[in-house]
Amino acid sequence: MRFMFVDHDILDSVLRGCILSALGVVWVIVMVRLIGLRTFSKMTAFDFVVTVATGSLLAGASQASDWTGFIQASTAISALLIFQSLIARARIRSQTIRQSLHNDPMLLMENGTFHEGAMRATRVTQDDLLAKLREANVTSMRDVRAVVLETTGDISVLHGDDLDDDLLTGVSRD
């Protein structure tokens, strides 16, 4: 076994865990400060994948048994976050890239009525929607103006007396 910090198995393992974890977290913070807060947003499925992958790579960096493994994981974190930033910028500049990477939000319920076709297409059950309605403190189905499956996989519940049509801009009604 190669030691990174001291010539003792247990103490070296403890120091590796503590020091490499701290260095990895500091590295992620530096990258987020350089790239921006959007780094860990869930605006697209791609953003979510990058967030999960970054966490996994940070865990790998924290458990590295040598400097090469730590540097490789840290470099991979940087590459992922830079790639995410480049993709986000490309989405802003190119309608084609935006359309290829972006799923439209889907209307699952409107004015208290379930959209069965959309629910079937998105594999969302009526029980799933009822749970979200309860979570949103909906007390009457007639108050539900819209339920939208967002591009992030989150479900938004819009309820109240009326609904501004602009809130459903870009929402697919299939």
C-alpha cells in the first residue's frame, strides 16, 4: 500500500479522507465561482446529470488512494462543469441546439381535468398527481388551473381563481 501523507495505514486513510474531501470541496467551490451559480441548477435534464456526476466524482476524489486519482477526478469535475457552461451558452445562441437538448414542459391537468394522454405519454399516474396536489395544499379540484410536468421532471401546480396565459407559454398540451 502506498501512503500519501504518513507511514501508517489507519492514520493515512483518515488523513486522506479528510484532506482530499476538503480539497475536493474547495475545488468544486472554485469551479462554481468561476463558472457561475447555474452550475447546480436543474434547468435541464443535462444539468441534473452534471450535478449527479459531479457528486460522484467528488466522492471519487475524496477516496483517491494516490495523487493521480485525485487529480483525475478533479480534472473530470472541471471538464464536466466547463462542458455544461459551454452547452448552456450554445443553447442561448442556437435554436437548433436548444431544441435538441430541451424537452418542452407538458400540461398534465387543466381546470380540474386530467389530461390522460399526456399523463400516459409521460408515465405520470393519477395517484402521482393527487399527491402533488395535496403537497401544494390544493383543497378543491375546481381550484386547479394547471399541473405542468416541467423540463426538470418537477411538477408545478398552479391553483387559484384565475391563471395568466403567459404562465403556460411553451407548455405542450398534447
